[in-house]
Amino acid sequence: GGIYGTVSEVKDKSVMVEIAPKTVVEFTRMSIHNVIRDDDDSSKDSKDKQQS
């Protein structure tokens, strides 16, 4: 579970995350549990699982 999105801005104590086109939400940095990078092998596995 959780929310997936693209980090659009990093501030001192928070992170702005785009979760849909033109929809940006702000989270505290402490609330970000995991970062999946485009070049990370685990993100490829994750995308494959989402498509099946």
C-alpha cells in the first residue's frame, strides 16, 4: 500500500510529490519510507508486477 509519485521538490523538512498530472502533495521527509529510482533494478520488477 501507500502512495506512489514523482518527487518534484525537496525542502528542509518536507518533500513535494506529484501523484497525478498537476496534483502535488506535500509530505514530511520522515513519512517517506522508500525511494524507487528509474535506474534501479527493483523498480523494473515492481513495474512488471503491477502490469500482471
